[in-house]
Amino acid sequence: MSRFVYADNAATTPVSPLVLEAMLPWFREGYGNASSIYSKGRESKAALDKARDSIAAIFNAKSNEIFFTSGGSEADNWAIRGAAINQAKRGKKHIITSKFEHHAVLHTVEALAKQGFEISYLEVNSDGLIKLEDVAAALREDTALVTIMYANNEIGTVAPIAEIGALCRSKGVLFHTDAVQATGHIAIDVKAQNIDLLSVSAHKLKGPKGVGLLYVRNGVRIENLIEGGAQERGRRAGTENIAGIVGFAKAIELAYEGLEEKNAKTLALRNRLIDEIGKIERSHLNGDREQRLPGNVNFSFEGIEGESLLLMLDMKGVCASSGSACTSGSLDPSHVLLSIGLSHETAHGSLRLTIDEETTDEDIDYILEILPPIVNRLREMSPLWERIIKGESL
Ligand SMILES: *Cc1c(COP(=O)(O)O)cnc(C)c1O
């Protein structure tokens, strides 16, 4: 019995049929430019305003605090560069982040480091958790920005965002969080959580690719990243992607509808996967079991290559990932798995399965039926495994 199981929702998600339906009119008759003054333009502008209002309400933000972007990467780049360059005018050139951020954050701060900013990279503990005390200890007089991801894209661990937000606010330091993986799975209240800047992407929550947003709290000044026309109140140029933005709003609304029930269902499936996969000899769950996204499973299997595992799963119709989607194809082990203390060998033998409430019991049965024999087969062929079971040092 063969099936197709999509278990890579942290890489991207299929567009929900209701989202597609909401978008279609804006590809057909609704092609007007939202900046045009005739009615076809004004209809697009009205759709844009409505989408912005509905998204703002979900995050307890004001509509004028939501800026649409081309995705999560742009939102991260804009938040970090925009805040850093603005803060540097006041002599603040220190940025705090963590070792296991998404590359959209890490590569941005690395670029800023070359321009004279100083970066503190917080350690992540072996459970993949950030400690509030570490953030507190890293804060300085000249700290411009703290950027810590809400939930990690590889191991699903969730940071104490409200606590970090309160700490930063009390010290007058800007706080940005990459909430791309958390949005749609965790309720977010930017006011209660003292978040100044927040990045979201549509395609991780059943919306279209190429659309995202940056929440910028009123009163927070960041420099523009994209210059041009007066769109997004002069803060982010470019003719608005009305279809994409309408789809994004629909996707977020749908994601938060019945969230608790959906999370409970996903959690039950996920826990079954964790319990059963954990029975495979020398397998290790990566990331804290409790403080993690409901749909994330990440295991390392000693003595195997993650890439081979993915190919064999693919032949059986299962889409999964080893490390982050962006780094597959590169031979470097995942920086996230290294940050929680895994050896290069163990990090290479990792598997990420990211499921959601649409995953079925049968899908889980199927994964659990095919995975252990695949791991065994790969180990039989692995010289590394032979040395591991003989207890030789690697
Ligand atoms: C996917 C992802 C991004 C990038 O978002 P895009 O819309 O693909 O540019 C940023 N951060 C995290 C945590 C992600 O998972």
C-alpha cells in the first residue's frame, strides 16, 4: 500500500481552497492598481484596507501598524536593517540575536556586522530553548535591537516572547521577533507581548508564496528598505499584490478559526509520532517536547545520512525534510542542530516531519510503517553504524 503524505509544512504549505477562491477575483476583473482614482482602482484599495484591518485585529495591532512585504525574508531584512540603521544615529550599534535564527535573520546581522555593528549571539540550550536571563545579561547601554525568533523552523521550539518583550520594553530596547513559524499555530498579541516588530509569511500558513508582513508598532522608527512609490504609507514601495494580500488575510483568519481544536488534533498525531519514532534504537528527539509547535517532529538517528533517508521516504511518497528547506542541497549540517549541541554526524542523520490538523491517522500509520525499516536498511549499509554499535569512538 503506497500513499502520498505531505509532512513538510514548515517548508511551505498548500494554498487552502478557500484562500484560492478569495484570491481569484483579484486576478480576473479586480486588476486595478490600488493607487488609481477610478472605481476599479478604488475597489482594489478597499480590498487592501479590508485585508489589513482583518489581519491587524488578529494580532491586536492597529491597521496602520501592518506593512505588507514580499514575504518573511523581506520582513526580517527590513525590521533588522531598518531598526539598526535608525538606532545607529543615536550611537546604538549592538544587536542581540540567537545562534539558531533563520538565515533571513542571521545573514542580515552578519551583513550589518561588516558595516560596524556588534552582534551578540545567544546560546540555545540542549532542549532548543532561549533563556530570559541570557537576554537580560546580554543587554547593554548601546543595544539597538533584540531579534529572537518566536518558534524555530527546524525543531519547533518556542521562545518566551512575552517575557523577552517585557524585558526589552523596560530597558527601552527595540524587540523584533520572526513569527513566521508561530503564526497560525500560537495566538499572538503584539500589545500584551510588548512586541515592536514582527515578521509573518503567508505561505507557511496556507496562503500564497511571495507575500508577508512586518508589524511596526506606532512610534517605532525604522528606515525604509525598498524605496520608490508611496505605497504602504511611503514605507514600502511597490504596486500592491492585492490577490496575494487578500489571500494572506483569508489564510490568517482561517488559521486562527478553531485553533484550539486544530492544535489538539495535531498534537495527538504528533505525540504518537514522537512516542513511536522514539522507540527506534539510538534515535533522539531534537528540541523540548513541551515547549514546541504542535506539528513539529524532529529526530536524529545515529549512523545514517539524512539525505538518503529523505530520498527513500520520497520513493515511498512521503515529503519530509532534514534540517531546514533552505539548507538542503548544502553539505553543511544544520546550524540549528549544531546550536543545541549535536555532533556533525548526528546532525546529518536528522529528520523533520511537520504535520498539521489535515494530517490523518492513516498518514501517521503509514509513516510509522515505512520509517523504521528504512532506518534499518540505511544502517545496514552504513560503516558508521557498525562502528557505533561496536562502541568505537567516531
Ligand atoms: C520560511 C521562513 C522565513 C522566510 O519566509 P519567506 O516568506 O519564505 O521569505 C523566515 N523565517 C522563518 C522562521 C521561516 O520559517
